[in-house]
Amino acid sequence: MEDSFQKHSDIPHVIRSSPDYATKAQEVFAIHNPALPRGVARPLHAGDVSPLVKYCTPDSIRSVVRSGGNNLFGKSQVQDALTIDMRDINYCHITDDQTSAKVGGGILFRDLIQALSEHDLAAATGTAPFIGYVRWSTYGG
């Protein structure tokens, strides 16, 4: 795994031998989940995600996408999978006509609500500010 990340050293990541692995791997809110991911990558841009998926595909390495890290049943933490943690892809770009917005895959409710409210806009969200919006709206909401 480290060989693959050497090719893409600009993508922040930790692996099991990294000193801060335990902290980064456990950045979740869930019922006790002892799963240890193979590694955790934190892409900074959407273009960083493709090399991570390409790394996993040939060897059938499981991957899981984490946005807010909030899944009561721990589905954002999978044993021996590569966790692709989207929380650094956190943006909200509002169109010039202020009728829609493009949001990053890691945006949290609190950041979305803040960005939209600055333009007197709103979106359907839940009530917990630390929930990942994209994951909630496509999976859990």
C-alpha cells in the first residue's frame, strides 16, 4: 500500500504503521466497531479520489467512503478496507443566479448551512451539524 501512496504523496494518508493511525482511523461516531482499515486517505480534491479507486480495483481491495464518519452501525469503518475520508473536500459554490449550489463530497451540515445562509438560501438537512451532507442525502437521509 505504501508503494501506491509514494506515487501520490500529495494525498494525505495514514497506514497501520503510521504514528497517528489510531487517531485517524477512529475518527468515527458509531457503536463500538473494532474494525481496522488497511489505511485512511484524505483526498484534497475530487481528482485525488480516482487514484485511490484505481489502487483498490486490480487487487479487489475493499474501499469505503467516509464523509462525516457518522454511521451508528459503523459502516464507515471496515476491516482491511481502504477508507476514503472525504472531509477535506468541503466546499459550497453557489451559482451566480443563486438558484443552486455545488457541494464537495465531504461537506458537513454545519458548513453547508453556514454557506447557504450567507446568501439567504437553505437546503434540507438533518439537525446534527457534524453529519456529512452528501452521504446523508444519498444514503442515510
